[in-house]
Amino acid sequence: MHNRPRTRTLPGLILAACLAGIALPAAAADYGVQVGAFTDADNAQRLRLRLLNQGYAPVQVLPLISGNHDYNAVVVGRLPNQAEAAALLNRLRGSFQSGFIRPLPEPTEPETAAPAPSTPAPDQPAAPDAPTVIAPAPSRPAAPAPEATTESDVYQDWSGYVALETRVFPRDGRYPDQHDGPNFSLAFEPEYYREWDNGDQSFTFRPFLRLDQQDDERTHFDIRELAWIRAAEDWELRVGVRRVFWGVTETVHLVDIINQTDLVENTDTEDRLGQPMINLALIRDWGTLDLFVLPGFRPRTFPGPDGRLRTQPYVDTEQVEYESGARHLHTDAAVRWSRYFGPFDIGVAHFWGTGRDPVLQAGTDGAGNPVLTPYYPIINQTSLDLQATLGGWLWKLEWLTRGGQDERFEAAAGGFEYTLYGILDSRADLGLLAEYLYDSRDDTAPTLFQDDLMLGLRWTPNDVHSTELLFGVVFDENGDQRFYNLEASRRFGSQWKLSLEARATSNLEASDTLGSIRDDDYLQMEFAYYY
């Protein structure tokens, strides 16, 4: 749904887009994914090094001319066709990194600039809507490293963002404690990054704080990252609090189980709490094997009685229960193998431990009022995520089988994204998305998506402002329920970003799984300042 008005018109929109006059851009020697354009060369080098440390290569910083402005464009990959570039773009989106596909100039001499520290600052400035050109990189001296310590190979940097968010609910809250009208909140996420030993060791600290006007449960603090990483040629050791993302599909993230969902942040399940872990990655010719030891458990966050987008009765997180006698101190474990096979990107994983999805049980609070209490069972889950790039098509599949949570069940999400490049002789790309969502528990599944179809559009104008728009509708196959999702973002100036989000439902009944949110359609606007 992270991602993702009228129901009857959407198939027509997709068909019209398919039949529209499509013109591909002029052939280029190679293609890459541009993930940023910076006025400050140091910021571009930071993002370049961060992507290299995440395993992406090659990563170039190329000069970009837009109107009367000069930028430093960070471009990942050098691939022979747009289809392979589309697969790379999807992997970057899996790491929550936006971008778009660009033709690349002929390669020049190898870069001589020394890498700079790797904390990316989203310094992607606005510019007039004029053609953008990436020119071959000229020879130039290395950019000075920011805030170097007295040791020449040690770098450190502070970055982060502060954001003002407002949510507007057209309808009043259905329940007495819920607030009406607009709701404001403030979020702050700084990051400290330090690197030494020629880049083989690094430390990251990223706390997060949100202050909400109405919901006390949404006012919360979390440590997203507090981790040390030791990297070698064929292994990496990561120790501390981290966030790890698995999965390929757009609508749901079935296989993404390492971190707990921060549900008060967003219902799309893409915001995750930091998880204590020891992670050893073995990097071999036969693939990458990740071994996880997860000491301690993070219970899911839920809106409070005065918050919107909550259940009825609300979830009382003070009455949490566990199957394990160790409760939240239970140590979990996971293993995942991943590898690329030509056009195929595959991951197979197994998890043992406390399930991240709670079972909600009926209970009462201290005053005898009805509430729901979360119960966390011990589970074992085997999962598969698969992505295939075949021509202009990007096929995606996530599948799992889980035991320990009542009877063993299976769930899957799969579909495709097909990108039309340079639509109507413009620089813009249009992606057509379709996914089917399945759960073997049928109507007893504690999820909305057990027999549903999602259709969507992703529009990327490929401008220097990093404008993006994603629209999707989930159709319930067993009824008339519809779930609408719209997400858009655009950068302004050198350090500002505006994000819009709209979510709505139709034909929900009180007895439906999420019937309690049928009056909670909303429009959200967030204005963030990055430093």
C-alpha cells in the first residue's frame, strides 16, 4: 500500500497509456540510474561512497547542466539496455532510494577523486524545467573531505532532516476520543556517520523523534540505527541496532520480517523500528549468505484511543503478551541466501523466533472498557523473493509459509511493472503496475489482502527536482471494497522536499477487517528540510 478517483476508470487509463504514441529516447551506449543531483560536490561524493558501501557499483559523479545551473549527478550502474537499468532501479527502490534511468556518455578516464564520507545529504536543488544534459566527466582534483579529524583516513559528518507534517481528515472521527480536523506533527531524524581504517570500518547513529498534536502514542522516540560495520573483501560484520529490508513487491512486504513495523508512522508498513542484531554476511561466488542473531524484540506501535486510523476497540499496548517465557528478551535468528542469475534476482530466507505480526485478543482496560491486547507467538517462516527482468518487463514475486501462528499457512504477492520510456516524445517515463495478493487463510486472515488485485501507475518526469508520482487501487475480489493510494514528492531549492500522500477506501462495512477506518480517508502533506 507504501506505495502505492474512480475505480472503474483505472483499467481504461492503463489501456490508454499502452495505446498512446510512445517514443523511446535516442539510443545510447549505456544506461544508468541517476539518484541525486547536487550543487555541492562534497554531498555528491558522500552519496557515491554510501552506495558503494551498500554494494552498488559502479557509482559515478558526473557534471549535469540544467538551464543556467551546474550540478553533480550521482549515477549508479553502466548497463547495456533500459530493461537491465529498470531492474537496478527497482533494487534501489527496495533500499528506499529514489531515482530514474538516464543514458550515459561514453566512458572517460577512471576517476581520480578520493572518496568522501558517506552520509548523503539530499541537497537536490530546484531548477528551471529546461533540458538536462550529462556531459563526460572532465578531469578535476578531488573534492575536499568534510570535517576530517587529525587522522587523514578518518571522516565524520552530521546530516539529517526536520519535517513538518499535516494530515487532513475530511470526515469527523467515528469514535468519541478521536480528534477531528487537521492534525500537525513534527519529525526530527539526525544522523552521525564516522568512517576509518580506509573505509573498512564505520559507525552510524540515527535517532528519530516525532511529536504529534493529538495522539500520545504517535509521539514517540526510536533509535533507527546505532551500528558498527567491519567490511572485508568477502565478508561483512554488522553489530548494533539496524534496519534491514527484504522484498520486491509494491503493495505489501510479506517477506520483510527482521524489523518491526512502526505503525503509528504510516499504514503502508514501510516505516520500521530499529532492531538489535549481529549480522555476518559471507560474500562468495555462489551468492551472499546473511546470518542474523536478533537479541531482543520490539513490539509493534499502534495508534492510541485519540488517534485516527486505529482499530475499534483500540489496541492497548500496555497489556502485551508473549508465547516465550523470555518475553521481549527472546533471541531470534534468521538466515538468507541471495544471488543474481542473469535476469533473475533471488532470495531465500528462514526465520525462527517471535513473530512480528501480533494476534489481537479481546480484553478490558483498568476501567473495564473493551480493548484489544497484542499476543506474539513463536513462529518459523520460510520465504522466497524473486525478481526477473525480461525485456521491458519487471516480474516480481514474494512467497512465504509460516508455522506456529495457529495452523501453518501460505501467502504470496506477485505481479509485474512495465515501464514505457520517453512517453509522447518527452523525458518522462510511465510505469504500469499489477499485483495479485493471496493468503491461504481466506476471510479468517488478519489482513486486508488475502484475495486482491492491485493496479497502479508510476510517473517519473526525470527532472532535476526528482519529481515522482505513484497511484494505485487495490480491488477486493470477494466484495466491492476498494483501497486508493496516491504518493507524490518533489524537491525545492537546495535542501527542501515536499511530499504528498492520499489514502481512501470505499464500500467498507463495520464488520470488515478494517471497517473501523472507513471514515479515516486523509490527505497528508510533509515539508522537510535536509541539512
